Amino acid sequence: MAADLSQIVKAYDVRGVVPDQWDESLAELFGAAFAQVTGAEAIVVGHDMRPSSPGLTDAFARGAAARGVHVTQIGLCSTDQLYYASGALNLPGAMFTASHNPARYNGIKLCRAGAAPVGQDTGLTEIRELVEGWMDRDADTDTDTDARDADAAPKTAAEPGTISRTDTLKDYAAHLRGLVDLTSIRPLKVVVDAGNGMGGHTVPTVFEGLPLTLVPLYFELDGTFPNHEANPLDPANLVDLQRRVREEEADLGLAFDGDADRCFVVDERGEPVSPSVITALVAARELARNGGKGTIIHNLITSRTVPEVVRENGGTPVRTRVGHSFIKAEMARSGAIFGGEHSAHYYFKDFWNADTGMLAALHVLAALGGQDAPLSALVSAYDRYTGSGEINSTVADQADRIAAIKAAYGNRADVTLDELDGLTVSATDWWFNVRPSNTEPLLRLNAEARDEPTMTKIRDEALAVIRA
């Protein structure tokens, strides 16, 4: 098919509409290119519940096997289950999913052996260039037919690789449960909204045998997402979970996104618990597991609570740019034991520095079940500030508006500026960050303060400059 790879090869993955933007023939080329770039003798491949996923996965496997690579298919899985397989088997991996995107989308998340990420700077550019080269030669009608046929597709190996199937779900669950002490938790009632995504596949096995009364919500695997988008970052998609938690008088609620690598938490009142609060809670627990020592990574729009809690528990906080590639790179560089993002991605050294919302959920269950207070009381110690959430503004000139903010605040004695990612303006009791979108004419504002009136004042002042 004629495809514009610039539209589907993103910074960290491949993602686009099937079959309009890519299809099985293109997936086969991606499999061949992945095999060539990694130079691996074997890879592992998994997929989510989208209708197009099995066919795309099989095509990718054929492309890799034709290059002599042995392919292990683990079938239906969450993204962090694929990372588990990549780490445990020490193989490069490919996960077919479009996460929370609508049903007509699909994509590929790629990693090297040990779940090391593959992005634009770590192999994805080379993969794209190989595929484009094969596509261009195939389309070149001015080339001699025999020569074109010889070069139009990746060369097959003298001995093709094998394609086999295995199931890693139970091993994945056992590995996660071995990283959290759940032996003494009290009985809990937990509502889980899988959003018709892969949480419906993984949660029953991971939670099996724990003293939990599980109330499942939308556990049927259905890549058409008939109930709501599998994107808990949007408050509209938490409404069903919040209502059910209150109706069931449950101890907490958990919501997973489509590929179940992110987990959101609501307390016993149905109130959302900020991912920054979860980051702080898990950071404290991971530091305790490591003797009160270790580095914790957080991005620059995570709440100030996180570095405060890390220091209070003996750890060293390290601040990064927004984006999982920056956190994973810093995890590897610093040997950090844990990292968390505002988007509910949680990264663990004991999980090959990869992100797993399921492990974060187990930490929440262990923390809640290990004491008698409700979740709202437990997390109150980690909820010290008021945040604005991310506010997007369409602007004609991103650089001009950031320069205007810098001019407005740069001469104030009570503030500091830094440009690690966009512009962060900080004072004793508040801060805000403004970052440009890489793909749209937007500026993204995040503000936080000690109290609601201060946050509102700072937020509105910043927006007035941005939108002037």
C-alpha cells in the first residue's frame, strides 16, 4: 500500500488508522526491519484486543521470521506483560496496541532485549528508513523489473526462523506479586474498570488468591470500546467507576487504559487520587524496601510533594523532562529504583526500568490493606498542594508567548526560572510550567500552589499572558 510513514511513525512508537494508513503488508515490512535493526536471533511479540491486532501481529512475525529470526508469540497481553516477556526472556519485543486510541487505530510499541525502549533516537528512525526504502524501490516503475523485484522487499534468510506460541500471563503475575509484600493485607473490596481493554485479561490472574472482593467493570475484551474510551486520564471516563465504588461501598477503585500499562486510582468516596500522590506513596514504599536509600525519578510537572516525600524518606529525587523516554534514560543512567509521571506511568528498576501500572496498583493495595484507615486518609499525607491540571491554549507563536512569560516574571526577586522543558517559573509557595506541543500550535500550562486561591491567581495570571 502507499503509506506516508511520517504520519504513523511517532517519537516512541508506530500508530495509525488501519487499513487507511497502514495494514498487514506494512506490518510485515516492520517485522523485517525490526529484525535487521536489532540483529536479534529471536524476538517476542504480543497484542491487545483490537480487531486488527491478530492479523497485524502475524504479519509482523512473518516478516521477522523470513529474516531468520525465531519469533515467540505470547498472544493477548497487556503492554507491561510484553515488557515482562522481553525482560524475562532477554529478547527484543513488539507490542501491537494503540493504547487508548479509538478502535480504528493500531500501533506497535517496540523494545530491545530487557525491555529497553526503542524510540526515534534508539532504532525507530532506522526502522522507518528501511521500510521507506523497500516501499520506494517497490514503487519505482522506472527500474528494471527483475532488479526491482530483487530489491523491493527485504532479503529472506537461507533458513527462515520459526514462529511458536507460549503463554506468559501466570509468570508475569507471579513476578509482580513477588515484588510487593501482600501476605498480611486485610480483606478489601475493589472495583476495577478495565474499559474493555487488557486489564480484563490480566487483573483476574494477578489478583487471584488475594483477600480481595473484586467487582469487575467492563472486563469483556472488546477493541471497539462500547462503553467508554479506555483513557482514564479523561475524567469523563472515570464516571462509571466512581459511581460503582460509591454504590458498592468499596475500599477503592482502579481504572486501566486500553493496553493496561497505566493505572488510575479513586478512593472510597469515588474521588480521583492524583498520579503524583500515587508516585509519592510508591516512592516511599520502594525506598523502605531499599533501606531508605535510592534515586527516584519524577518529571517536572509532577507535584512538589514527590521530591519532598523522597527526601523525607532518605532518597534522592531527580527531575526530568516530560516524556517516558527521558524517564527511562535517566532510570538507566542513575540506577534509580522508581520513577513516576503525572500521566500515571510508573517505572520500576525491578521491572527492567519499564512502566507497569499493575505493580503500582499492587503497592496501593498493600499500603491500604496493611493498615485500617480508608484510602482518603492514607493518601492525605501525600496530597499537600493544589494543582490546575494541564490546560492547553492555542497560540500563533509558541516561542513569542514563552518569551512574554519570561519577560513578565524574569525580574521578580521572589521567583526563579528554568528551561529544562519549556519554561518553569517557581516561587516559595507556587510554580507553573509552560511547554510547547511538538505536534500542534499549543502551549500546555501546569500550575500548583499551597492553596486553591493562590493556585487560581497564578494560573489566571499565566493564562492572561499566554492568551494575550
